[in-house]
Amino acid sequence: MNMTMGAARALLTVEDLHTYYGEAHILQGISLTVGEREVVTLIGRNGAGKTTTLRSIMGVARPSQGRIRFGNDEIAGLGPHEVARRGIAWIPEERRVLPNLTVYDNLRLAMLGAGVRDDQDKLVAEVFEFFPRLKERLEYRGRFLSGGEQQMLAIARGLVARPKLMLVDEPTEGLAPILVQNLTAILGEISRRGSTILLVEQNLEVALTLSSRLYVVDQGRIQFSGTPDELRREPAIQQRFLGV
């Protein structure tokens, strides 16, 4: 098992994280790192603990044990708003687009919530370079967007907050294959332009395409850590923990 991060300086370090839901011990000693400008993916079956890891980092779920360092700050135990103010944007699986607001107002509210007051029009224009479809839907309310468009808007809301790190949970879940392909390409371009992403994904090909490194999660533990090429050379790991 390769636990090295490579040359990138650690932006996020999680050590021995334990999180419970009631009496259920969901995370059982999760440790991981995310380096600056990396895309690191947590991959595994449903119920493995991937989303709980993101929720624990974001402060939505409170870990009972372990450390979470973001840059020079210890953030374990902080609330979601405090974590967000330090520069972490969370794009949850359920998207949480505001249904009665337009695309533009969704973006504007995300900027205001993150304390972004300057260059708002420039930020929106940059987002539309990734998501030209949203520019076409600028005055559409969230409830009238397709599932793929809502996912684009959810990611765009994260981007306009100018985060240092994006936590992206299952962005391709439930999308048609052509939309999965398009969104994978967009996330790849976002990464190439310097964003740091911790991704949760069940689609192995998407994860292999996007990732600098991957962690295979099962039963609340890290079962494998390595590069995409290293995971490709481990068919037994893929079969046992990913069902492929």
C-alpha cells in the first residue's frame, strides 16, 4: 500500500478519523492527505464511509477522534460555516441548488455567503467559461434546470466562492453517460487551472481519469492508497472493494 503524497505540499491532512452516527461506528481510523493542485478521489461502494469523510471534514458530522489540519489550522470540531470561511467549499451529492432563485442569483448568493465582494462579474464570467450552458440559462430558476444543469450550477456555486479546496461528492451520480463524459472533462479543466479537489466518486473510470491519487474506502477504513496506474495494476483490490 502506497501512502505517499508525492511532491505536492499538503493542503489537507486527516489523521486517524473516527466518526459515529449514533452507535454506528462509520469512520474507523481514516487517514489521508490532499496536496495543493491535486485531485484526490475517495472511491468505494455505497456505505463505505466516503461521504461521511467529507461531512466530517466540513464539520457537518462531528468526529469523536482524530485530527484534521487545513494548511496550518486544526479544523476538527469546527462548524460548517467556520470551515467554509477558511476556504473549503462543499458540493454535496444532493446539489442543494436554490429552486426559486435564478442561476445568476444562486451564484451571487454563493459569493455573498463566502464573503466575496469584489470582481463578482469577473468570477461569474470565469465560471461560464467552464459551463457555457449556465450562461444560456442565466435567468432560469433552479427548479427548471435539468439534473445535469443543476449539477453544473452546484459546482459553479463552489467555484465562485474562491475556495482553496473543493469537496465534491458524487458529481456524476444519476447522470446520462454523455453528461458524465462532459462533466468529467469540465472537472479536469478546473483541475488544470489550479483548483484542489477532494472527490467522492463511484465511477471507476471517472476516478481514474481525474485523479492524481486515489483512496479505496471500505467499512470506514482506507484499504488502498496509490496512483491511478497503481490501482489499475491491482485487479484483486478492484474486485474485492469496488466490485469490478
